Amino acid sequence: MSSRLPDFPAQGGHIQMPERAISVVAGLALAAVAAQPRPNKILSILALGAGIFLAYRGATGYCPARAALDV
């Protein structure tokens, strides 16, 4: 079965399971809070984007920021 997820480089950027779980939960919570109607639409959009990034990071186990920093 082929994976539809992109192939990430083998070096750097990979996160371990506890950090992945925290990232998914925090990302989904942040996205849910951001989806509520707020007076400041720009902050809601930024929070939604951050939540989506955290959820993606946790789901895939790959962090582009960590890979860029070579951590």
C-alpha cells in the first residue's frame, strides 16, 4: 500500500511519540478555539494556521522548523 504522505529526508526534523501526541492535541484545541467567532479575524486566522501546523506536525512526526535548524 502506498502512502500519500510526502517522503521526508531521513536526517533531522523527526519528533518522538510523546511530543507528537502533545502536538496533535494542542493543535486541534487551538484550531477549535480559533474557529469560534471572534472580533479580531486576523488573530483567529493566525491561530487556526498555527493549530493546523501543530496537528500536521504531530500526525506526520516531521517538523520542518526542526529540520531547518538541524536539531
